[in-house]
Amino acid sequence: MDLTPKDKLSSIPDLRHRLRQLRWFSKAFRNNAELVKEHFGFSYRIDDKLLNQVFFDWLAAIDEQDDSAAIDRADYIVFVAGLALRELIRTKPAVMVSDAGTSEADDKATLEIARFWPEGFLYTNFCVCGIAAVQEQEFGQSRDLEKAASDLRVWWSYRENAEEDPNMSIAFLDQFVGLEPNWLFPAMAQERAAIKKALAAPRETALDRLPPAATR
């Protein structure tokens, strides 16, 4: 998957907080669509009303589980992006209106994916690039994508499952960025592997300090 839009997002100061403002969210999404057009030749019609709905539904979803942010911030950044992806797939604010079919020779796999599911590709590319940009700002580096992100067979399953249940898009996004997906409860932050591990760590540490007889 092409991550060129990530560089433009990275240039926005304090991206993690600015994306939670409607003006910046809308601008970032539209810029991403323009960059996809430049690289792959796909043009999209974006419905402002639906994009606004995505934004406000996304904020509401974040507010419901924002207490998990401090537990594992790196993992939570991916989860928040997954919530945005879910709302984009659910609400469908963009429609591909033209396909020029242009791409660099070494990126044919991405072009095939984009042609297979142009709207899903746009939404996923936006969220993946957002993750990469925020991680660079927060931690100085971003995660590499897994091979699954460029595998058309995986995208067949992704599209089928996400269109049936948009929550599943969160699990596929985790898979693409190399995290352990939760296929059963993808929309629950407290059920994420990294967050469960972080929550269990203090208890495990305390138990490790007890003498053997006390742990029986």
C-alpha cells in the first residue's frame, strides 16, 4: 500500500489532536483523496454531510473508550484509527467516479487492490497513513505494513466481512499494521491484546514477588 499521503499528514503539527477537529479531519481526508488520484488515477466524489457524520460518530466512539488511551498509547492510536475506518466504511462518504488506471510499475499490487475496492482502499489508506504520521510524531518512527496489506486475497475477505459488519474493519487494520487482531470483539478497546497485557502486567509483577507458598 502506498504511504505517500503520510508525509503530507506528518507536516501537520500535533496531528493526533488536530484530526479531532472537523476542519482538519475533513481537509486531511480530502487531501488524501487527491493524492490517491495523483498516484493511481482514481477520482472520488465526497459528500460533505456524510463526511461530517463520520467525524462526529467517530468522536462519539472515541469518547466511549478514551479511558484506554493512557494504558498503551501506541496501540490506542491504531485502535482510534480503526474506529475512524469503521465509520467511513459504515457511512460511505466517498464514491469513485473515474478510474484512469495509472500507477508505477512496481505498485501494480496496490493498483489491483484499489481497483477491486476503490472506496475501501481510500478509507484504509487514509487511516493507515494517519497511523504512520501520528506514530512518527509521537514516537519518532512508524510501523511497517504487513504483507497482508498488499494481498488481494486478504482484501477480498476484508471487503466481504467489513461490508457485512463494519466492526471487522478494525481487526483487518490491526492485521495490516502488524498487531494481533481481535476477530471476536474488534470494537472493544479493553479486549485488545496489547491493552489486556498492559492491564495484567501490574498484577503479574506483584504475584512474581510473592513467595511460592503465597501464590497457591
